[in-house]
Amino acid sequence: MKIAIIGVGNLGYSIALGILNQSQFNYEQLYLTKRNTSSLSALQKLSKVAILSDNKKAITDSDIILITVQPNQLQNVLEEIKTVLDSEKHTVISCVTGRKIAEIEQVLGNEIGIIRSMPNTAIAVGQSMTCLSANKKGIKKINIAKTIFGALGTTMCIDEKLMQSATVICASGIAFWMRLIRATAQGAVQLGFEAKKAQELAMYTCLGSASLLVESGNHPEQEIDKVTTPSGCTISGLNEMEQQGLSAALIKGLVTSFEKINKI
């Protein structure tokens, strides 16, 4: 498998790191492209990695193409690369926020296998939640995308109409969870811990909470019940948080992000 990541910004770099850091991930060559390649020079010395500013060359030498450019750059990139794409050889995986498969097909045609993906930046540590959808030809190659992103976290195939929602929950969601972890750490400081230890307490408790749900398959309320006792400190804290609007604020934030992404 020869992979090209086109337009290596923050997300593309995270995907590249994820691929490079997963020893079980089998690839022949990884091509990384960027207009100014100086920020990628540290990866140049690695075996099976090539840094290029020429998108066409990277694509010609690859079979899997991940596009990670900004939304306003997508049209130009598609126009640039369409002449070197081979419908039998290439599969295009778009990681571009808010851009539908139909928009990509308008430029590349529907004979190219096109997969739309929405990973998040946790892909850099092999923990992304990546949602996938595809056109008719892309569906036949969806297992390729599941292999790539499955080695870098967890994947879920969804109807494309839900992709905007998935972007808010999974991609923007990283920032939302970071803010919740930060707030917990701030509370820990107020309760007497120094800042570094407070953050460690917050982030590992968050990690443990998610791991409990992943491993058990339980609903969050089942795990909450295990740590709430009648008239205890946990239920008192939960009730105060709800009275202050914790759940409502989070849901409103998600809805606001969803409304915004549909205007982009």
C-alpha cells in the first residue's frame, strides 16, 4: 500500500504521525505534500517517507490518496490532480471538513472511488474516532479506509447525511472534552492540588471513565450509579452541576457548532 497525504497541515500531520507510530501498520511508502515543505523536514530522514511539494508526482506513485487541505483549497487541488487519477488504481479519501462526496464527484467524476472521512486529532496517538461514508465505487474499497483508520483508532461507517453531525461530535468534540478536562483541573487546583498534578488527575480520570464504557458496554448512568450513594458527595456534586446547566450547556454547544458548520 502506497499512501499520499495531500496538503499536510495539522490534521494531515497527525495522520502521518499515527501511521508512522503504529508498528502493525503495513505500508510500502508514505508521501507527504505541502507547498512549503520545511515544516516536514524532521520526517524526511525516516525510511519509507518522501516529502514533496508536487501533488501530481505523489499521486502518480501512490494508490491511496488522503486529501487533508482546508475546505477553501479543495476545488483547486481537485482540478490540479484530476488528470493523473486512475479509476482502476486510485482511491481518494477526503478528510476535508464540510465538503460532500457529490462536490468531489463534480470535479473527479463518479468512476473514482471516493471515501469521505472525518478523523480527529487524536489520530496522532492512535485514538481517533473516524466516521466514514463513500460513493458507489468507494463502498467497494471502504475496507481500505477502515484498515488505515482502524489502525489509528476506531471507525464507524455512517450515512453521509450524518457527516456534519459526526464532525461536531468527534472532531470539534476533542476541543469540548479538552475544555471539560481543563475545568476539572481548575477545580482540582481550587481544592488544593498544584496545576500539573491537577491536570494529571483530570485527564486520567477522563480516560478511565471512557475506558469503563468501552470495555463494559454500559450506559453512562449505570457507571454513575456505582459511585453515587444516598445523600453522598457525588450525587450532591452532580445535582449542582445540572442545576448550573452542565448538560444543557453541552448540548447547546453541540447544536450551535452544528448550525455553524452547515453555514460554512
